[in-house]
Amino acid sequence: MIKVALVGAGKMGVSHLSILGAHPDVEIVGVCDTSKIVTNFLERYSKLDCYSDFGKMLDQVKPDAVFIAVPTKFHYQLIKMAMEKNIHVFAEKPFCLNTTEGRELISLAAKNKLVNQVGYHNKFVGTFKEVKRVIKLGMIGEVFHFVAESYGPVVTKPKQSSWRSKPEEGGGCLMDYASHVIDLVNDIVAPITEVKGATLKSIYSNTVEDAVYSVMSTTSNVSGILSVNWSEETYRKMSTTVTILGSKGKIISDANELKLYLKDENKEDYTKGWNVKYITDLTEQVNFNLRGEEYSAQIDYFVDAVMNRKPNTINTFQQAWETDKVIELLKRHK
């Protein structure tokens, strides 16, 4: 068993708590939140030990690992505090507000040999994992272009007032929504290193952008288009799609369906022409499914890494920092 604590019992924090609570190798030893309503509720109905002071909780419960699910502006301070006490860290995305903070935390994690992970759950979605495998095997030949899109109904009216409307807290479509798509492209195609133009467009919000559109390219000179909009009322929930063009084929995939076109016959279980696979064909079972297997899968992976059962190589601070670098590039070119 490993002892785990959590800070930030909001939407994602409560999801993490539910999954952690069902994990056979985890004991939840503390929950921290500044809302008395939240902590009173948890203490009454869950019997969890709750705190309003993060440092005090760490000193009293001495966790092996901590989950950080607070607004991004608090990530640097809380992650550093935990790692200085030799505590493994899972942090929600995006990693940090700037790359300077992130670079320091990467060095601290390496120095103290701590497991570190950021919650970019798309890497645990079966269809996107298969996209990466297909590209790595060279099935579609040399990749030369991608289109990465994500749409959803987060901000659909004026005068939103929450951390999402405050850029200094990590709000805005770029950090909260587009970061997922950027991270996915970095992983399955190649790291994005150049932004050739960007539009950060406000639709309903006054202080942050509601849409991000950009032309970019990767380290391997693959050109691409990013199109993200969190004010899209025609979508019931966040929907992410990647289209990847290669010299020998094409991939179109979202979280539910993967369509693969091959110009030639292939030795794998795909044939010449169009092939379709569904998430049900590509998803590994998890012990506890909440919101989607990928949320449990990422936590299972983190726990396994802490217990030395798997290598700490997916969604590391270093990889999340690469995404933060692209976010800074987009801000610079808006």
C-alpha cells in the first residue's frame, strides 16, 4: 500500500479521490481544500481526514505521494513543497504558468529521484495509443502534415466568473483546452517547435481567449494546423480529433473511433484501403471506471511507477514542460 494525499477537491480532485479510493494499493491519508463546505462534507460522509493547510497536512500524514488538482497558478508552489519533502507528485494539467517554474521542478524531481506525472489523460485513450503505434511502425510512411482539433461547450455565454476567466490563474482556452491537443501532437507526431502564426480569439470572454487557431511545425518538419474552441455549443462535451497524413496513408481518430487508410497491404491486422477500429477494440480494462477508462489508467500507471512496477516515462514533468513551451510560443505569436 502507498499513502496518498490530495489537494484541491474540485471537479477533477473529487474524480481522482473516487478512483484512488477504489484502488487496492492506495490508502488515502488526507485531503486539503480551502473550502470549509467541501471539507465538512467530506469529513461527514467519507470519514477522510481533511485540512485547509497543505504544508500542515504533509507534515502530519506524511504521504508517499500527493495529487495536486488546484488552479495552475498554485502548481509551482505546491509541487515544490511536496518534492522538497521527498513526496512523489501527480499534478493536473497544464504543468506550470511558465517554463522557468517548470524547469526548476524538473530538476528537483530528478535530484530527489521522485516519480512525476501530469494529467494529460489522452495518452491513455486506446484510439490515440493505437495512432501512436501505427505511426511508429511506419504504416502510413513518412508523416508530412497533421490537423489537431478540439471543441466543446465550456464557455457559452458572457460574464463567466471563475478561475477559467482569469489568465493569471491559468484560465483561458489555450491553457485549459488547447494544452491537451498540443500535448497529444507532441506525443504521437513529434514535439512542436515552431509557431508560424496564431489567433487567440475571444468570443464570450473579456479577459481570456475562447478559441485558438494556429499554423505550426514540429522537430521533424511536419506541418500542422491547430484548431481549438471551447465555446462550441454544437458539442455536448469536449471532442478531440487528430488527422495525420503520410506518404503511404492517412489516419483520422478521435477518442471513440480510429479510421486508417493504407495505400499498400500491411502485415499487421489492417488491410489496403480504409480500416476502422473502435475504442471498445482498443481499451484495456481497469478495476474502476469513472468518466472513462483513461482516468483510472493514468492513476494506475502513476501508482505502479511509485511502487517500482512500471517506468516513469509517460506524462512526465519534462514532457508537460514541452507542452508549456508551445503555449508560450502561441502567446508570443498571437
